[in-house]
Amino acid sequence: MSTNVANSLNVLPPEIHLQILESLPRDDQEALSLCSKYYRKICLPFLFERIVLDGGDASVFLEGGPFEHICRHIKYVRLHWRNLDHGREVKDVDRVKLYIDLHTKMTALKLFSSLKTLRVFLKVVESTEIEAYMVLLRVIANSEFRNTLEELEIQIEKNNYFLSWSSGWIHTGLISALSTEELSILGETVPEDLTPESFTSMTPNLPALKRLTLSIHELPLPIDDLTSDEKKGFGFYYHLLTSAPQLHELHVNTIIETNPHPFYDTGRELHPDILRAFSQIKTLSLRIYNGLQDESAQRLTEIFPNLEHLDIQPHPTFGPSTWNSIGCYFNEICNLERLRTLILPWPIIAEIGSLPTNVLELLGCQWRSEGAVCLENVVFVGKLRSNGRYEDVEARLEYFTLDEDFKESWGEEWEEGEETWGIELHADVDDIDVSVLGDPDDLY
């Protein structure tokens, strides 16, 4: 395919680009992918809505490559950036240098004008966390995909001690091609005088965002408190919720070692805009260490009153012994009138141990009878000790209406049309789901 033919695609709208590119013979597709100038201008912004942009293999998007290679990376965009090197210690962090370095590399995101899914992984020194997050906010705010983005995941790993600069983390060809044009968009200095108002103003409007995932150790609480030098109480991540009117799905993975309560139960008033955003959430998934007590469960139902799907589990970094601290019946679940699906840790009560399945069934009946009238499926997840190892074990409850076949199987005590819970016990052994008869004796 000639260069003139490739260049002529530029005058056509994106929809025509897509149709032409998908209809090209395989050889022409590969030829186009190897022509970096036209590939970058034509293919990337319009052909793929979901791409992996990994610093370890960024050249495939800049210099082209086999078409099959490119096709393996079209599920979403994943941007990796890190300034950590566990081999050396640095006491003084140059925030301006970090800001410029990260900003320069994040301009790669501007190549994707119709992006729907963005996953960002940052490894930073803890004291530079705010600066790194500000860069991400500003890049999104100045992008075209802010109006099409439906799913955003932010994963941040922090370290207090080590720092080095990854000058080649994103391909240097990208920087040389874009830095002159793009750096002027955001500016090259770190904004000063951070306030709750400044973060509110710089948070981009995301009209299409439906799902947000925050995977951050020591995730700041959703309150605006700048009294601490470390700004640990500054809930700047949660302002994203206030700028996304379609957001109904929130996933939080965090361990807050400095606070005995979960992020939603701070003992202090939450920002009113964040409370309003929490009330719109329909699907909530929590991977946390704190907050598996009755008081916290009550608070959760108060600030997330419209949940339809709720999934709470201990953070995966903790072992089976974590289940021993789950002394909670989750009685307040009955307050969630719209709840349909519920996934909880298997309750372990002091002096009782793990609750048997017949008690779990009674809990399901209690929740429905006391207010959770839409509840249809409940899963309790625990650990089963067997032969010196721990296996995942689940008790699955499904609410259903009895029919004539069920009556014949189980006897005359059941009336046709009566509603009840059906319960099954399953264990996951070496990734194979097997049924477990009876109640586990050693459940953690």
C-alpha cells in the first residue's frame, strides 16, 4: 500500500477509517502497521478503543509491528510508569522533576481520542503521590477521551525510601514527537497552595464514566482535611466521583493501617458532594482489612443506601487468619431495600466459631423479611483447612419459589408457590470447584 494511499485516509472521518482499515487485506494491514508515521496518526486514535501502553513494550505502538502483535493489546489502555528503584535510597525528592517527567510520558494518552477504558499503574515515592495524581488529572482533563471514558482504574504503589528516574520507561520516540507540542498544555511547574477547592476545580468532568477502581495503599479518607503535613486525610481521589454523574460502580482495594475503621466509617463528617456521589453507587466492591464489624456495616448501609450489588472481602494480602477477626452478623444488610446480590466473608463469631450453613440460611431469611426484599443471591466466602492447607470455600444461597417437582422431592411439608432459600456448599481445591458435604469443621 503506497504512502499516498495511507495519507489520504486522513481526510476521512473516523468511522470511515475504521471500515477501511478492517476491510484491508492482511498484507496491507501489516504494511500500514509498519509505517509508524501514518500508523500513529490513523490507526491508534480511531481503530482501537482499548490498548495496552506498557513502558516495557511501547515501541509496538510507535514503530509498528506484526498486526497479530498489535491485536493482542486492544482490550484496554494500561499505562505503566514508575520512578522507584529498590536499589538506592534518595532523601530529597525533586517534585518538579517528577512532575515534568511523568507529565511528558503521560501525553501518550492524547493519542487515543475515543478511549473507553483506562488503567493507570504508578509506582511513586509516597511524598510525591499528590503530584503524580495531579498530572493524571490534568492529562485526562485536556484529552478528547474524557467524554468517552467509561472505566477508570488507578493503581498506585508507594514507597518512602527509594527513588530513581526511568528516563526510557516510555519510548523516547514518543517524547521527541510530542513533547514540543504537548508540554505547553499542562505547564511545567507543580501547582502550589493545594486546597480542597483546587482539587475540585482541576478534577475533570467525566460524563460517561460508569466504573471507578481505586487500588491504593493507605487510601486517603474521603474528607477534606489539610491540617496534617502529610495530607493523609485529604480525600482528593474521591472528587472523581463528584464529576461523574453516570458513575454507579465503585471498587476499592486498600489497607489503611493508620485508621482502625474503613474509609466510609471515619468518625467524621464526609464531604457533602462525596456523600451525594456515594448515594448513587449501585455496585460496591471492597477489598479491605478494616471494617468487618457490625458498627461499620451499619455505617456502610447509611452512606450507600441504593446498593444493588455488594461484595466485601478481606484484602488479598492477608492470610486465612484474617477471617478470625470477622465477628459480624451484618444485621444492617436489611436496610438495603434494592440489594439483589451479596458477597460476604463467612462470619466467625467468638466462642461460636464459623457459623453453620443452617444459620447462614436463617440470616438470608432475616435480611429479606426485615427489609432487603429484593435479595436473591448470597455468597459467603471463607477458608477451609484441609491436610495442612487452606482452600477457598463458598456457601451459595439462592432465593427461589418452590414448584411441584420440588414438593415431590422434599415432602408434603412444602407448599407449592412458597418461597425459600436453596443453599449449596462448594470448595475450590487446586482451582477445581468441588462440592463439600456437610459443614466444614475447620473454617477460617
